[in-house]
Amino acid sequence: MSSARQVFDEMPQRNLVSWSAMISGYDQVAEHWLALELYSQMCSFLPNEYVFASVISACAGLAALVEGQQLHAQSLKLGCTSISFVANALISMYMKCGRCSDGSLVHSGVSDPTLVSYNALISGFADNGQSIDGFKVFSQVQRQGLFPDEFTFAGILKICSDSTDQQFGAALHCQAMKLNLESTAFIGNVIIGMYSSFKLIDEAEKVFRTIKDRDLISWNTILSTCSNCFDHVRALRVLRVMIADHHDLKPDDFTYSGALAACAGLASLKHGKQIHGHLIRTRLHNDVGVSNSLMNMYAKCGSIVNAYNTFNRMGCSRNLVSWNTIIAGYGNHGLGNRALELFQDMKAEGMRPDSVTFLTLLTACNHSGLVGEGQLCLDSMVESYGIFPETEHLSCIIDLLGRAGRLKEAEDYIERFEFGGDPIVLGSLVAACVLHGEVPMGERLGKRLLKLEPATTSPYVLLSNLYATDEKWHGVAETKKLLKVSGLKKEPGHSMVEVNDTFEKFTKGDFSHSRILDIRETLRTLSSVEGETAISAGYQN
């Protein structure tokens, strides 16, 4: 563009085409401010529809509502708003500025709307989280007899992801398959993202395998899907295949951030350090987002010193996520006082905390049993920063007070912030009642919890455990009977161990492992007197 601008500046005479070409060029390379600046210098020419479309598009790129409205008024006076591509630019501009009603109004004024107009509306509703309106527009497209293209599907699939409408999402997937769009990277990536939001990792992987020319976004999307679905082993497998078999693809910051999240989920320090080595060689370790992911990985793998060293090396590039990550790291290691010190350092650097900051602080206080400090944090959050507590904040303070046996205070917090209908918060207090054998309060709250969540096993288990603490075996039997009648089954827990760079998963009652007999014999030996003696001797040596 610099060469084009030089030619433009040296022109002895410029016409409308010259101005239009330069403004359009700046818009296409995302130099939106320069497009607006050049438009303001075009005094001796009346803009035409092409100029308006480009400069309004520049306003959309900047989310510059005031300038966009002024251009809307000018184009209206010159009779350009009835031209489809100008109207489309206006719709996109209003949608990018969060003014969906204005975008819809412009669309309704178009006498013969094209698929591009509908796509702009659908995309805008998707970006603004207005699922119902997006579905309505998609229905209009079908009623008008228009054939959806890849941009239509990209918008409506994103809306499906946000609405968690799995049935409609699957139907859209089928339509995309019929139009041979599923195998394109553009639509395939969006479908993978949709299945990721539904936690359907196997469906996502099937789509990934059908994409003919997978790009880096395809790999990053399936990688983040694995982490989002907590299948961290599969995430590392995906990364390994990508690096080994696709030398033309260069992993970027998103790739490594997803891989580090998988290492954090597995608490695999070895794999995390290997990825750190890759980052140093590619110089991506200096990226702020990657550094934050590194910090998180080291903290969750038990290496808080390496986490802090990473944080320290970031220097002035640290952002709010960096502070939240390191505070959470120290808090999760039971170093609550150090987490509180870091919070003071953060404020001293002029960084304003958000709701996540206070959640990490409350968690830190909870892990360290700092009851008074936790209460002060919650009060500061509400009174000093105007942040209203969410479920996670209340659940944390309830758990903190509950562990300390201050059950009445915990219930007062629930009433103060009107969280009496929140099953997570109530569950925390009922669990505290079980811990301290407070049967009357626990029974009252447990029955309320059962009404709120009759389709989950948690209330039944909590009530049963509560009755058992007071040896009310009739209550235990009655609760177990209710659970059996409901047909619900408790999800079995599982554990995972890393052996020779592979991860083995074990579930209660599962004997399918190929070496289950060897495993059981080893466990029997370790639990015997001889095994305990051998372990003790090993520690002493």
C-alpha cells in the first residue's frame, strides 16, 4: 500500500476512481483509520456507492459507530443505501458495533435482499450472541428459496455452538455434507468447533479426518477441542502427529498454548518441559499468551518455582491474565499468604483486578484456611470494585467457612447474596454439614437441594452421608432407595498414570487392561507387610 500511496500522492490530477481505489485498498489491508482519513480529504468529489461501501466497511473494522452513522446519513441523502452492497456494508457495520436492531432495520429497507445481506445478519447475530434472531434469519433464507453458502453455514453453525442445540447442529452438519462443504477447511473447522462446544470429541475428530486440506486452524481447533473435552492424552497425540507428519505446517502460539493446556491437565511436567524447549527454539516463549500458558502448566505440574521464573521474565509485558495465573498457582499450592502478597504487588503496578482475580484469591484463602482474609477479599470485591459474586465465588467462601465450622455465617452469605436457589452453592454448604455432623441444617438444605437437582446423584449421596454421620441408618436406607427408584447411577471415578511416555487410565471395577493380573499382584504385594517394609526401606535409603 505504501507504493500505491506514493503513486496516488504524485498524481497531478485525481478522479473519483483514484480516491475509491485507495480507500478500498486501505480497507482491504485493514488500515481502517487511513481509509477514514483519506475519505475526510476527499472534499472536491461527491462519493459514489463504491466509496461508501469501502469507508463504511472501514468503520465496521474499527467498530466506529459515530462515524458509521454519519456515513449512513450521507449515503442516504445521495440515494446509495438502496444499493445492495452499500446496504450490506451498513448491516455489517451496525452488527460489528453491537447495534443489531439498526442492522435489521437497514436489511428490512432493502427491496430485494441477497444471500450476502442475510449472511451479514446471521454473522452479526452470531457475534452478538443473539441465537434466536439468527435462527429466524436462517429460516427466512430457506423460505426465500435461497441456497445457503459457506458463509451462511459458518454463521449459523457458530450460533448453534453458542445455543447448545445439538439436534439442529447435527442437521446443519448433514446439510453441509450434502453440499460437500464439510471437507473444506473453512466449514470443517467451524463444525469441529461446534462439536467441541457440545463436548462431542469423537464427532469432532471424524470431521477433522474428512477435511481434505487441513490448515493450521484445523489442527489448532482439534487440539483445543481435545483440551475442552478433557481428553488431554489425545491432544498430545494430535500435536505429535502434526509435528512429525506435516512439516509444511508451523505451530503457532495457539498450537503451543493448547498443547501446554493438555500438559497442565495431565500434570505432565516432562511433556511440558519438552514443549518449552520447542518454544525457546521458535522464540515463541516471549509471546504473552504462551508465557501465561507456560506459567499455568508449571504451576499445575507442581513446579511453582518455574512458574514464578516465567512470570518474572515477562517483566512489563505481564497482563491481567499473567497476574491471575501466578496468584492461582501459589493459591493452589497452599501458599495463600504469598498469593495475597502478589495481589498487593499487582495493585501497586496499577492493574485493576477482575472477577477471576478474586476467585483465585478466594481459592487461595480456602486452600490455606485463611477465613478472615477470604471474607475481606469478598467484601473488597463487592464494595471497592463493584463486582457482584458469581456461583464460583460464593461456593468458595461457603466451603472456606464450612471447613472452619462456621456454618451459620456461611448460610448468612447465601441469604445475603440470594443464592439459595443455586445447587452448587447449596451443595458446598451441605457438604460442610456432613463434615461437621450438623444434621438438622444439612437435612433442611439437602432436601432443598434434592428439589433443585432431582436428576443428579449428588444430593442423594450427600444426604446419605449426612445421615450416616449421625448413625440414622433408616435415613441412609431411605435415601438409597430414592436413588435406586430414580434410576440414576453415580459416575465412577478414574485415575491416570504416566509410564514410559504413555498414559494409562484406570476406572473402578474395570478389569479390561491387558496386564490387569500383573497389576493386581503388584498391588497385593505393596499392600502386604513385606511390601510396606520394602517401601519404608526405600524411603530411608
